[in-house]
Amino acid sequence: MGRPTASDGSGARSERSEVGVGRPTASVRVCRVQPDVPAVHRAFDYSLPEAIAGDLRAGTIVRVPLHGRRVRGFVLDADVADPDVAGARLRDVLAVVSAGPSPDVVELCRWAAWRWAGPLVALLRAASAPNVVDPGDEPELETAVYPSTGEAAGGALSITGAGEDLADLASRLVAPEGSTIVLDPDPERSGRVVRILVDQGREVLRYRSDEATAGLTASWVRARAGACVVVGGRTAVWAPVPDLTRVVILDEADEALEEERAPTWNARDVALERARRVGATVRVATPAPTVDALETLGGVADPVEVSWPRTIVVDQREEEPGHGLLTDALARELRRCIDAGRPAICVLNRRGRARLLVCRNCRELARCERCGATVHEQDGSLACAACGTLRATVCLHCHGTRFRALRPGVKGVRDDLAALLPRATVAAVDAATKTLPSASVLIGTEAVLHRARPPVGLVAFLELDQELLAPRARAAEQALWLLVRAARALGPPTPGAGVLLLQTRLPEHEVVNAVTDGTPLLVPEAERTRRRALGWPPFGGAAELSGDAIAVGAACDALRAVTGITVLGPVQDGTRALVRAPAVDELCDALASPGVDAAHALGRLRVDVDPRRA
């Protein structure tokens, strides 16, 4: 890693003339500045007046002239030693605006911009305080040593129970000296982590992007002094602590740790790179480890058999015809919850995510023989959207040739549930629902799990196969994570606790076995084999291109000229394509090529490296 160097991002030499004409640079310092303008991907060189030269370092936020405008910018290099600059005539830096990221964080941002093929300025913004900070007000470094918190022995990765509250474990994983960054995607739980650490006498900074800008700026300023614990979401990984000793990551599989906007950086991977650079240790605690984490961290702390809620698995192949999704087991558990006065949740992905086909003869799902994902009918064949395999319209189990489609919907099932349970109130929930309605039974997409609060009497997945066999490389991991959310809605697995009900035609799937046996490692072990065979991350590089057809097409043409790069597409009227490479480094180097950079100028172009939903 670490491909970016001090000269990366400076742009072509000819661009310097566009900055403007100023004083000769032979006897003055020259700094390199990245303008804080989304459409400008290049950095420019400016001469540095003596009056402000002493306030500058890499990361300082300045104001510079650019094409007739006065814009903010981030100093990438405070003292450019470039013989080509001598004799050139450059514009001056106009003013110093604010303190910015520390030099080591600037270099980390440059690495992340290369790693996720996105604009550097977006990362520099994420690593900066939201308000102005006096650049001359450098804090004095602090030191502190605390008693040991009794950290559990084992490897860097701890597997926990699905219903276990990780707040107490996180507080015990904090390093006794230096600074620790705790990455927690759950805002409510991170509040408990803060309270526990404060009670221990720690200096704790809450650092979340949804905090008020004044409070977030105060935390950013205090973090520069070190000897603290920074607790927050994905943005906390950029906290400017100078003495980072440890990074604690909770729920590393949670998609909230990944930025949705380009560059789509993942806080887990940024944290691992930052820790590697400064020699800090990493501790990860999660009930559902991913292949990426296992490949990176290696060691797993005992135990590997953990507690999950009581689980009922309904094999839909054995149900009586005509029942649809309302099985006898589901009806029985729903009535039990209603009689006990406890809420029940039914989860059904309304849009389906996969076009499920079922053999009319044996009632088995139509799956790809190569990668196991679902297949759909295409020009008289069965096509796999995940790996592109085509085969004849034949069932792999009974060799039948007739299939039927399953397309259940939330609204229709809500009406069926209301008819099945005349004494209960049934309400539908989707992503647009702001507050959960007061009802005995809630049915909705996975959004209902994000809003549910324990204890819930029942969480039933009416069609789990939509998640297990979705045409995505990470389908199994994402399905397991949905079950983790369901387990947390049910609360700790104590006597009398709620029940998890899974309706599936794949009762032997590794995700189902992982839950019923309490062995979540079954999923990444199976995934490792599949991804290695397919060359999918972390065993290869993958990126999704999307945007205007002309920009996507130009980027694809440029990438096809790179040795070792495979381009699939564009599809969907030329607006989407998938890029593959034997290794992540090769992919990132290819995405940083001039041809791809030129494609951005033709129209909207989004690059999603390691796409979650592809």
C-alpha cells in the first residue's frame, strides 16, 4: 500500500500557468495546495509570503487565487523542493484560514483517495474541524496512564454473542496509555461507551458527524493534545490524535462504517492502515466477522461458539401448497406473541433484490452452479447476475424445465396477516416510516429492524432466501448481519426471551447453520472459498462505475487498455460497469490513470471500490 507519494495529485506542469502570474519563486518558499473545489482534482503550486510562512504545515487550510476566484485550499506540502518550479512565476497564498489535519493524517487521506479512487478534498474535509481553528494555537501534548481494565486475552478479533451489549467490552479494550479511537456505528451504544469510560476517569471525546459543529470542533481541538479516548462513528477514524496507541472497532460488518458518497472509504480499512503506519494495535469486536476482517487480522479470540436467540427454521419446501408465506409455524408464533402482549416483527424485502425462481416439480430454488447466487430467465436461458454464468433452463436437482417466480410484497402480506389475525393490529413499515406505529404486528423491509427496540417477542423472516441468494458477492455476510439486527431487537437470549423464525428453502445454508449452532465463523469460512475462486475482494480488486454514459464509456475504454484489468459492461444504457483486477493495488493504480481522470471531465462518474451491493 502507500502508493501515493509527495508529488501525487500535483497535476500537470502546464496547469501552473492557469493559476496566474506572480513573483519569481527562486528566492521564496513554494507550497502545494489542493483547492477545496469538488470539480478540481489537481493540486497547484503557490509562492508563500514570508509573513505567513511560519504558520504553514501540511494540512493547514489557506485561501488562494484560482481562475479569478478566491477559494479555500489544503496545503499538501509546505515546502516544495522541485527544480522545475525555479524560475516559474506563481501566485501568492493570500491568507491562512484555519488549522487543518495533521501531516500524518494528510498522508493517510492521500492514501485513501488512491485506495478508493475518489477526490482527495472530500477526505481532507472529513479530517478537518467544521469550524475555524486558530492555526497558531498549538496545544501542549498531554500524557496519561490508567490502570489496566482487564482486557480479555486472545487475538485481535473477538466474536461476541448476537444479543450481547458491546459497550462494556469496548471499555475494556481501550489502551491504558496514549490515545484510543473507538469506532462504533451505533450512536446509542456509543453513548453508553462514553459514560462507562467517563466513570473510569478517562478523558473522553464524543466525535460523531451528527454532533453540533461547535462541540465537534471542540473535540477536534482537544484531540490534538492526545492522551484521550475518541468515541464516534466512521468520521472518528480521522481524529487528529498525535499519540494513537489503539483502535477499537465494533460491528465491523455494519455498512454505517462505509461512506456512501465517493470516495466510498471504509472506516475499518482506514483504521487498519492508520494503525499500521504508527504501530498502534487494533481490536475488533463483532458477532458476525467478515472475510475481510479475518484475512487482515488473523487471530480470533475465544469463544467461537456464542449465544444466539432461540431459532425456529421453517423449511418452505415441506409446507402445504397454497399457504404462501403464512406458514403454520409463523401463525402459531404470532398468536403466542399476541396472547403475551409482546410485539412481533415480520421482515420481507418488498423489492425482492433477487428474482427468485422455484422449480415447479421439486420446489427447489434455481441457483447458479458456480457461485450459488440466484439465477433469472434471460433469452431462454438461466443467467446469474453475480458471476455472469449462463446455463440451460433446467433444475439442478430434478432436471425439471418448468419454473415459477416468487414475488411477495409487503402490502399484500400485510392484508393477509390482518385476515389471519383478526384480533391484532397489523402495520406496514418501510424506509420512509419515521416512527414505528403502535401495532401488535409490524411487517416491513429491513428498515423495521433499524427502528425496533428490544424486547420484541418475535422476529420472522418470511422469505430469507431473498437475502441468502441475492446476486451480490457479499450476500451471505449481509444476510447474517440482518439476523444480528434481529437478534438485538429480541434482546439477550435469556429464558422467556423472544424467538427468531426463519422461513427458507435452504435450511442447510451456512447462514442458517451459523445461527442455529451459534458458530458465526461458518459464514466467512464458506465465503472465503467462494471469493477466492471468483477473485472477489479481498482476493482481488473490484469497482463499480456509474454515471453519465459518455463518462462511464470513456473510463471503460481507458481501463481496457490496462494490462490485467477486466471490464464488464457498460450496461443499463451505458450508465453502469464493473471493473475487476487480480489485486486491489493493481485496480487502484488503474483507476488513478490519466484516462480515467479525463473521463471525469466528460460527465458525472462515480467510482465505488469494493462495492457492497454488487
